[in-house]
Amino acid sequence: MRSTLTLVQGDITAQAVDAVVNAANSSLLGGGGVDGAIHRRGGPDILAECRALRAGHYGRGLPTGQAVATTAGRLPARWVIHTVGPVHSATEDRTALLVSCYTQSLRTAAELGARTVAFPAISAGVYRWPLPDAARTAVTTVRAALASDPTAFDEIRFVVFNDRAREAYEAALAEG
């Protein structure tokens, strides 16, 4: 069966999928936006695993563009895949780092055996990445990954919070 791409406007913490991707900050210890919502709803187990990661291999934090998995705690998912998106810059092209967030998250999901994955709009919030470009980058990157292995996943779901983001992702999906 080929992987399907879907778009949902709603709460990423309510998605019943194998893996939810967290637009984390490098500390892995929670924050605002998607990161804070995942930590609040998922409960203390996520934070405990993040602290263990910080005490080990990620003592300086998770580098931008990388991904690492933890339990999903009380979320309806099995795992949370934490990835640190780049802050948008008007003077430096950081697109490769945003692409890496998606490719590394998918690699991590595949290693876990996840068949369904939900992505937020990485870097499109407080990191100020322009929404149309963030959506285009997400969709293009995921499609490219699926082209190399069309049966790797059952569903990749883009979960957006508001009408503006939904419209941007609808446009990006229609470009395909």
C-alpha cells in the first residue's frame, strides 16, 4: 500500500498516530507552542526521557535539524519525535536545516517501526518561517522521501492549527 498524505486542522496532541513530531527547542525540556502543548498533555514521562537524553548523548541539547524519539506519555500516540527547526533568517538560507527536520524525523519514525506520523508546521510559529514556504518545504520534502520508498508509511499527516496554515498546506499539496 502506498503512503498517503493528509491534512488535518486541529490539535496535534489529539492525533491517534504511531508518532507525533514535536517542533522542539534544543533544550528538549519543553517550551511554548507545539512543544509546550506536547509536554503538558503528554505528562511527566516525556520530560523524564528528555532529561535522560540531556544527561547523556545530548548534553548540549539537540542540534537544529536533528531528531530523537521518546515515549508519548499520555498522548494517544506511541512515540514523540523531537526535532529542532531553524529560526528563519532574512540574510541566510536555512532551508537545508528545515528539510533535515522532516527527513530525520521520517528516518527516526521508520527506525521505530511507525506506520503513521503527524507533523506540525515546523518553524512556522515563533521561529518566524514564512508559512507558504514552510508548507511547501514540508510537503516537497515528505513527498521526496516517500518517492524513494512509497510503502514506508501508511499515512503522513500534516496537522495545522488555524485557517491560514490550512490554506498554505492545501496550496502546497495542490502543487504536487
